[in-house]
Amino acid sequence: MQTVGKTESIADALKARREQLAELVDFPVILWSGTSIPRNFAANKYLFRASSHFLYFAGLPLENAAIRLEAGRLELFMDEPAPDSALWHGEPPSRQAIAERIGADHAYPMAYLKSRTDGAGTIPVQDAATRSLQSHFLNRMLSPSTNLSGVDRKLAEAIVSLRLTHDAAALAEIRRAIAISAEAHRAGMAATRNAKTEAQVRAAIEGVMIAHNATPAYSSIVTVHGEVLHNDQYHHGIQPGDLLLVDAGAETESGWASDITRTWAAAGQFSATQRAIYNVVLAAHDTCIAAMRPGVEYRDIHLLGAKVIAEGLVDLGILKGQPQDLVDRDAHALFFPHGIGHLLGLDVHDMEDLGDLAGYAPGRVRSDRFGLNYLRLDRPLQPGMVVTIEPGFYQIPAILNDSERRAKYHDAVNWERLSDFSDVRGIRLEDDVLVTETGTEVLTATLPIEIEAIERLS
């Protein structure tokens, strides 16, 4: 686990990260920040978000910038703003002032980088304009970041080894993002009492983030249709018998993310059937976190959660058979099709721009099993990792109405009994968990998850 003393500054933490990278690679590294992209015309752009790999070593969300790292030293490359920039955006800091702030050894105009690229490794940035610039400066076409080779692959592997665990500076930012998110969820619960639509609840949640100068780390999910896993629609009306599934997390100005999901009853009180399913999901959540510690395989945590869900659904009469047999057959995935969680850091699905390079240990590949295919993390847990634990129950029409699956699991599901739970479209419960030397710390524990506490808040 990386360590940075709590009294050290962000600049000290950035310097330590650069020195750690120098111990892992013996070639220069150039990382670009990226640029904002137009929404519908050139002057109307999406909010800029710098590359997370750039942020990890530079610390500031600089647009149209690059850094060159070698032997622990940092060179900054960026142009001074155009003369009319101050008219629209205010007086910006100079390149030299920015260089001093991030601890750069030297600062140059961007064009000078062309003479400093020999033998350098890089990570392709997401936006096409910057990737084209990278290819031009490096004089080679870049592969997609999920199919890296040569020095780029070696660099990605080195960065993964560093970013898999978090230093004190990173954890402080994650905790700050989580504190904002917990406050936002509380605001969303309170707003539900008088809300007519999902959009009104979303406004209360994201308003808290904006008030803290944070942004959503991803498109917030605020929905009465919890069966749609990544629902980004907010126009539905809220009815008294609905459950509201809210998956929303803040991102700090420096890019560090949080990720919290709670599900609450729109009317403030869960029905008997909603309460029963909620308790099944909560049991899986609690059991998984209790089993986590260094050295435990995250895949085993996922399968443990799947078994607890299968046990609960057998007890309720929805599934039929022995829970372990049902998990072996992937019958649980009819109602819990996704993985138990993922890495969390500068990206809400941390380093997923690298495909499965970060999520899967060397030599491991995704399973083609129905119940394992969407597992985002398959590594042994390490101290300093932050992961999410997010079991769920969903009645997804595309799965439950699929004729092949209904035939395959005809003996495993009591469809008539399932109809008794028609008021449960989807329930997910998600917390952010730090793996410690001896076990875990639930970083999101300040936001209640027990039914009674949720009912009091909503």
C-alpha cells in the first residue's frame, strides 16, 4: 500500500507518485490532459474533465496541457492563453505560476514537446482531437487504450499498480466526495416527500453537489424504474407505492469520485413485499463487507453475495432449490445480473478506460457465464483499495421475459410467487469500502442503510 503522511501537502503527494512511477518504468512518460468537446457548436462545449492519468500525477485539471515525467522529474507543456481569452474567461494564471503550483521542474510551450518525445510511453486520451495530437507528437498511431502494446502497455501496467491502492492524499479527497454525496442523498430523501417527478429529486441531490463546488461523478440515477440499471431518464412521475432507486456520487474539483446507492419508498414506508426484498439485498451487502479483508478474492465476495441473495429468494419462495446449486447454475442472475461492485478512485469505475487491465489480475479474463460476465473486478483485495459493494434485486423484462431463459430455469423460479412482488421493480444498496490491513472501513457509513433509518429520513 502506498503511504503519504497526513501532514504532507498535495504537492508532496504528487511528487511521491512521480517518484514511485520512476521506480517502475525506465523510459520517459508523456501524459496529455485532453480538451473539452463541443455540445452542438464550437463555442458551446461540454464541461471539461481532464484525463484521470494526467490528474494523478499533475493534480490540476488543466486543459490542453501535457506533462513529461522522467526519473521523478516533471516538465509541463502548455501554451499561454490566447489574447482574447481573458475577455471571456477572466485573467488566467501564467504557465509558470501553474508549473510552480504542481511542482514542475520546467515549463514550456506545447510545441517544444515535439523535441522531447523519443522513446516515450503514453496513455491515449478519450477525446479524438487529443488522440490525434498525441499521434502527431509521438510520430506513431496510437492503439485504443484497451489494446495497448510496447511501452504504452508497460506504462499502463505501472500506473495500474500505483492507482490500485490509495495514498492518504487520495483517501482524503475520496472522503470529501463521499461526505458531499451523503449530504446529497439526505437532501434527495427529504425532497421526495413533496416531489412529483424524479427530476425534482435529482435537482435536490445535484444541487447539494453544486453547492460544494463538486460535480456528479457520473450521470445520476434517480428513478422509480430501478429495473433499468443505468437509467438516465428523469421524467417519470412518482406515485405513493413506488420505490425510488438513487445511485448518485459527487466528484471533487481534483477529480476524485464517490459512488453511493440507496433505495427508499416514495411514501416514506416500505410495503411488506418491498421490505422483504430489501432485507435480502441488505443481507447480501452486510455479509459481503463482513467477509472482506486483504488476500480475499473479490470474485469470491461476488459469489458470496449471489449465494445470500439466492438463499433469501428461496426463503421467500421466489427461487426453488438449494442456494449453492442455484448460484452454480446462475439462476440468481435472473434477479442480480451485474457484478458486486468495482474499483473506485479518480474514475467511478476506476481505470476502466484501460479495459480489464486494472480490474482483472494478470492472466485472468472475463467469464462467459451469465452470473459472472459483468464482474468488473477480479483480483485479490489489497490494503488501500477502495471498492464498492452493491448487490441488488431487479425485475428486468428483457431477462425475465426471455423465452430461452424461462425454459432453462423453468424448475428454478416460482413465477406465480414472483407476481406477489410486483411492487419491487429494483432495489440496489451500495457503499464505498476501504480495505485496511486487518479488514475494512465503510467510508459511506454516515449515510444510513437500515430500513428503519431510511424510513425516518424519507
